[in-house]
Amino acid sequence: MAFWNDKIVEPKRKFRWLLSVNGIPFYTIKKVNRPTYEVAEAEHKFINHTFYFPGRVTYNTVSFTVVDTASPDAAETLKQMLYASGYALPKDQNVSTQSMTKNASVQALGRVTIELLGGGGKNSQAPSRTSAFGAGNGASKGDLNDQGTVLEHWVLHNAWVKKIEFSELDYEGDDLTEITVELRYDYAELNQTAISPNHGTLNVDTAREPDLTYKTPFGEIPIRQD
């Protein structure tokens, strides 16, 4: 049965998500792209034929846009992250020798996660849904609210700020000022059951397992078949 004919099946929605970054309130973040990766290729030519072999995996940067709030001051927060990474303005000869390190940069940003939520939002929201919201006809609160369900959970390992770009100023514009932040990281982990989500419980129903010729428990690494 197609999913649009089955009320039980719920697709992931683009607006149900939370990005967690230390020092930045998640409600000020407007958009973020999910991690992407590329597999390099090596080619081998034989007469008039070309054959390709997979190479190294490279994860691309992740960017998010945050509203430039005055309180808390988003620009100031990002500046402090830069300083906490080891950067210092070269105002004297001693300070000018200081430079950034990966450890300090990762610590300044903290744990970075992207979570796609179910319809119920965070599991700590209040007030909870009750029978007054239509939980009759034998349906339970969990069936209706899907409270605290995380449908997709990304962890960006060793993430640090690569680029910060402030939006332009314009006398003719009424838009909110924004800041775009680009993150570099070593690798991204999807739905790792050993890592707890920030805002709910990861949905690990067996129905979400891929239909492959070999079965691997959800969240575990498949066994090589060669």
C-alpha cells in the first residue's frame, strides 16, 4: 500500500528537526544541511575500455544559518568560539605567537547533532497530550502524539568552525540579519544506538531496517560479504 493511503506510515518532514550546538539556542537556527559524503574513484584503462574502483570516503562540510539575535548576542557567541579555539588578535608580540589547535576548536563547538523528530517534538515538552486532545476510540497518547521520538540522529564527530559569514546590511530591507556557519568534521555517524539523542529516544523499530539479502541489527555495521 502506498504511504499516502496508510495513516500509520509517517514520512520524515523537513521542518521537524533540531540542531544542537553549544552556546547557540536551537530555536534561533533557521536551516541546516544534512551531512553528505563522496567516494573518490580510481580508473584503469585497458585498450578502449575504462574501469572504475572506489577510493577514499570524504565527508563534505555542513552549513547552518542562525538569526543574528542581540540577546543572546549570536555574533559575540561565535567570536568567543573563535577565541576559545586558540585564536587571538595580534595586539602584541607575545600574543601573536598563539595559534589554533584542533582540540581547542572541537571543544569550543561541543557536541554537534542533527535530529529529525516525530510529530510529538521533544520528550520534555509540557503540557503533555491528554484524552482531551482526541485520545479516544482506543488510541493511546503515544499513538497520537509520538512524543519524544527521534526518527533520524546524526552526530558530527570532531566538528569545528571553518567559516562564518554575516549577511549584508541594506537600508531597503526588512529581513532579519543572519549568520551562516560552515562546519568541518572528520565523519558523521547516523543512528548509532550507543550514542543517546539529545531530545528524545531513537526509533529503532524493525520496520526501519533495510530489506537486504543479509540482515544486520539496526545500528550495527554490516558484515562484509566477500
